[in-house]
Amino acid sequence: MGCVRVCTFLSLALILVAVDGSNCPLDGDCVCGGTHAVELQCNVQGQKVKISYMPNTYLFIRCENSSSIEYDKFPKLRANGINTFQSVTFKDCPLPVSSFRNVLTNVGVSKTLSLIFQNAKNLSSELDRKHFAGLQDLTKLLLSVNGVTNLPDNLFTDMHNLTWLNIRSNGVNLTEQLFKPLEKLETLEISHNHMTNISANLFSHLSFLRKLSLWQSNVTRFSKDLFTGVDVLEELDLSSNGLNELPPSIFNPLTKLKKLTLFSNKFSALPPNLFGNNERLDTVIIFNNDVKLQRLPRGLFSKLPNLKEVYVQRCELESIPHDVFADSAGITNISLAYNEIEILPEAIFNDQINLLELDLSHNKIRELEPKLFSSLVKLESLKLCHNFLQEISGSTFSSLLSLIYLDVEENRLKTITSYLFSNNKQRMSINMAHNSLSFDGGEAGNDSWVARGVSPFARTYNLRMLNLSYNEFRITFDDWWLNGHENLDISHNHISHLWVSNHSLFDRLNQSYRSNHSLLYRLKIKSKEKDHRQRCLKQLWMDNNPLVCDCRASIFLNELREMDTKGADSNLLNCKFMQTFYCDGHELTYFLVLPMLIALTLLGIIYLELKERWQAKLDFSGKYRQIELTVSYSEKDEAFVLKELLPGLRERINVNCNLRPLKPTRRNKTIVEHIKNYIKKETVSIVVFSPNYLTECYCDIEIRKIRRIMRKQRNNIDVFLDVIDDNSLYEYLKSVANPMSSAFWSDSNFWDHLLPLIEEKQSLMKYAGVFPPRKTQKSKSKRSRIMKYTSRPAPVAVTHSQV
């Protein structure tokens, strides 16, 4: 323990030293900063260079837009005697003239174990053995150089201790002599290349190679002896190539192979017994095959005792042989998702006693054999979503004793037997959304549903989630509420009553409500019991159902509220307080509470009537009055109304303004409809009369009709805006405006003129009977004449000649 504390203290001390100002180099061309590490901004002979480092950890050098640079002008790092780094990185820097060893020595690095050189420029003719001379201690090398087409055979001659090599290029040509010096190499990554073929002896000298990646190297064909000599290889990635076939014996030398990835290739068929000699194989991934792989060969994954994970996805498989997994009892994960499988053999999973996860989603499976899952006693997750299942029999899931998650979403399920989950005792999450389930088989009678069937979840307790949304349910079942499920989703169904089930739960509530045997009492008792199955519902989704809110709903929802059940929608609050009070009050409601409520209602009506009369009296006397105004305007003049007119009114009088913007969609209305909406109101109406209002309201009316309509608007006050607009019709109407019902914004005494007009109009309307009486049957002929007169003719342009 003491040694650990000393080491921790020394590590913290080194970090503090790293960020100390004494680590900054004495170089006038560099600016030093940083918190956890030293960061330098240097100017080397006019070239910008960023250097960040932490002693004993890493050194990072980035060159900006540099085609050539003098590395001997770089600042010498000051790391308080610590000149060893785990990793050194050159980013976008040119190749040195001599070697990387000289560059590192110049900046003060004596030793590094990892070298990373990344440059996006074409360096195909410049990379040479001299660049890596003197790096005998190097164990890791990353070369990410776009444009390299040829690597010299002696490039790695001086790096005998290299164990990790990553070459990312665009068409590098690899020879058999290139990797011969790398006898200790354990990881080799060759990706992003355009190699059409590979020599059969390319890897034969790499006897310690454990991980090989040929990802996206565009290799279309492999020799059957390609992996001869790499007997200890454990991971192999042949993804994203153009492989359309594999030699049957290509993996035979790889007796210690554990993981194989064949992502995105073009296999139309796989050879039988492909993995016959790979008994240590642990994971196989065949994913996103570019052509149709219609069928897997028999026994492809059989007799592999160490096999754990098999993923064959998006390969357009149509059928699977019954013995594809035979005698491979150690498999824990199988995924055959995103294929076109229609039928699964009943014996396909017979040996999978250790299977934990099975994904059969996104296929075309129409039915499940009764004994298909009979051996999967340890299965925890089963995905059957997005298939064509219509029915699930009772014995299909009877052996799934450990099942925790079941997804059967997006199928065509109509029937599920009542004892489907009778053997399962786990806290499951079941998703059966987006199907055609109803579980009722019932018929309507006495305004309620009487069901004949039994819920498949009657013997399923303590579910984490039961998702039955987007189905065809019309009734609910007792077990949904009483079996201790935590989350229930019954949204998007046809449920009108939550409480009526196959045992008429509402009748029992009515009979036992006073004797403490109601649903709430039973649920409270169960929630206090020690049995782990007796839990209360925590969250309920029931939106998009035609729920009826009556007395029965009030009782039921009140009980859910007292259980602290949360609803994802507002349906839990739909029942009104009065209705709930009526349902719970019994005889007291009839003989005491109801008369009191009626009396209070009458008193309230009398009070409001007296208050209204008193308010009218106050208004008439002028002691306290609030003026009601309607402001009509064009939407284009909304800024003037909100920023100028309304603030001015509210500063001077007690006013309540109702805004009536005239939108362009109202142009099709007749003038009579406009008068009805804006004029025949028992309030004073201010019309912001502008060219915009004139164009939108009277766009196709003759000027004589416009003046006639404006004269009829006796409760209106026209406010003319002072705008610069070449509209002769507007200027004419402005010049002939009636001063008793008009005001001009340009007038310096605008408010002194407008406010008396408002007071006068208000008084005339309330006390002088300005508005005409309601029209009787005798005025029908006149109304028809007005409609005929004011109906819009064909649109014509308003011109000055009409004035």
C-alpha cells in the first residue's frame, strides 16, 4: 500500500512539473501556455507550428500549410530531465531530410515507443529506410499517408522490435520482402487500399501475428495458402472488400482464430465446413452482404465448442438448415435479423441451452413451431418484431423460464392463447404494439362488454412493462391492474371503459365500495404484502382511446390517483370534480349537498345581475367606465397599431381594445359580411384606413359604393395614415372624409380630436339607440337587395378615372 501511495505522489508531482512555467523553452519565437500540458505556438522560419507535450507521456507536433520546414530550428523542450515519451505524433508535417531520430534528438527526445506520422499529401516517392533509422526501440508505428503506392522492401529493416503497424494508404503495393524484418509483429492493419490481389506468402514470416485487418482493401480473391505461417492469429477482419468466394480450406491454418468479420462483401454462397478446423472460434460476423446469400450451408456453425456470438444480418437469407448450429452448445448470442426468412426449422435451436439473446426481427416469419424454443431455458431476450406472425400458441413460450425482454411489435397478431406466459416468473418487459390484438371474443350487452376469453397475462405477475398500444382492444382485464405491473401502455386502442372486464369489475366495485373490498382496498393490501409480485401500477399510457368519463370512471381514476399512478396524458384528469363528488357522495348528495349547490348558484346569479346593473349605473354617471374598442386594420399596418396607436390610447383613457386584423384570406368575403363582422358590434370601432386597408377590403368596389358603405358605418372612426403612396383613390377618400367620424394621424392635434370622437360614439351607442333593431321577416326583401347590391363583381383595377 505504501508503494502505491509513493507512485501516486510521484505521478502527481510529474504532472505539476509538466504544467510549471519552468518547462517552457527559452525561445523568443514561441508563445508558451496550457494548463494540464505545455502548449507552444511557434514561428519557425515563417512557418506556424503547434507543439503540445507532457513529459513521460506524449509529444504532439502539428505543422500548418508547410511543404518544407527546417526541423533543426524547432525549440528544445524543457522537461526537467524527463526526455522519454510514450508517443510522438507528427500531423501534416513534411518528411524530414534525414531521419525522425535526428528530429527527436534536436527537440530533446531521447526515446519513444510509438511514432505516428500522418500527412495528406502525396509522398509516394519520398518515404525511405533512412527516415526510420535509429528507432530500434520503436514498438508502434502508424503511417497514414495518402498517395503512397510503393513501400521499399527495406523500409522496416531497422525496426526489429515493432509489434504494432498500421498502414492506411490509397493503393499501396505490398511485396513479400516488406514484412520479413518484423518478426515480433503482433498487430497489422492494412486498410483503405486498392489491392486487387495479395501474394500467398505475404504474411508467412509473421509467426507472432495475432490481429490482422484487411478492411476495405478491395481484394477480390484470396489464395487458399494466404494464412499459412500465421498459426497464432486470433482476430481477422476481411470486411468491405469485393470478395465473392472463399476457398474451402482458407481458414484451416488458423487453429487459434477467435473472431472473424466478413462485413460488406459479395458472397452468393459459402463453402461447407468452412470453420471445421477453427474450434476456438468465438465470434462470427457476416453483415451487409452486397448480393443475395440465399441459404447457409448445413453445419456451418456446428461443432464449435467455444463459439459465443453469431451475427448473420442483412444477407437476404431465405432459409436456414436445421443443423446450422448443431453441437455448438456454448452460443450465447444469435442474430438472424434483417433477412427474408419465412420458416424456421423446429430443431434449429435444440442444442442452444446457453443462449441468452436471440434476434429474429425484420424477417418474413409467418408462424412459430410449438417446440421451436423448447431448449432455450436460459434465454433472456427474444426479438420477433417486424415479421408476419398472426398467431402464437400456448406452448411456444412455455420453456422460456428466464425470459426478461420480449418484442413482438409490428406483426399481424390476432390470437394469443390464454396460458402463453404461465410458466414465466421473471420481471419481463413485453412489447406487443402495432398488432391486431383484442383478447375479447366478447359481445355487447347492457352498455358494457362481457368477454368470453381470458387474458394471456392472467398468470403473469410483476411485469416491468406491458405495451399493448396500437391494437384493437375494446375492453380491459383485471390482471392488467391487479398483477403488479409497473408500466402499462394501452394507448391508441378502442377502449371506452377501463374497468369492465371478463369478471365485471365495476359490479364488484359497486357492491363492495363501503365494505373496504374495492379495487383500491385490494391494491393497497397487496402493495403492503412482502410478496415481490404484489406491486402497484406506477405509470399508465391511455391516450387516443374513446374513454367515457362517468361515475364508474371517477371511482376508478380516483383509486389510480391514490396509488400515485402517473399518466403520460391528461386522461387521468378528465373527470370533473362535480361528477366525482356526485358519485362518491351517495344519499348526502341528494338531500343536502345538491340543494346547497342550487341555492349558491341562485345567489351567484342574483349577485351578478345586481353587479351588472350597478356597473351600468356607474358607466352612465361617468364615475368609473372602461371603454370597449375594436381596432380594424390591415395586417401590413400591424406595426403602427401595436407601437403607435394602442400605447397612445392606453396612456390617455381606460380602454380595452379588441384587435381585428384584416387578413388576405378575407378578400373573398362580401362587403355585407365585412360590415356584419366589424360594424354591427356594440363597441366603437377604429378603422386604420390606409392604402393597404383600401386595397384588401375594397379592391374591386366602385368609389360610389365605397363612400356609401363608409357613411353607413356610424359607429366607426376612420384614422387616415400619413403615407407616401401614389394612390389617387385613397387621396380622394381622405379629402372627402367626414370630420365627425375621421381623424388624421398627420394632424398635430390628433389625440385632442380622436378622444372626443370616441366619447361621443360610445355615448350615442349606449344611450341613443344608434344600432338598428333586429330585422324581422318583413326586411327579407331589403336584405336580399343589399346582398345583390354589395356582391362583388369581376375584379377590375382601381384607376384614377373612377375618382
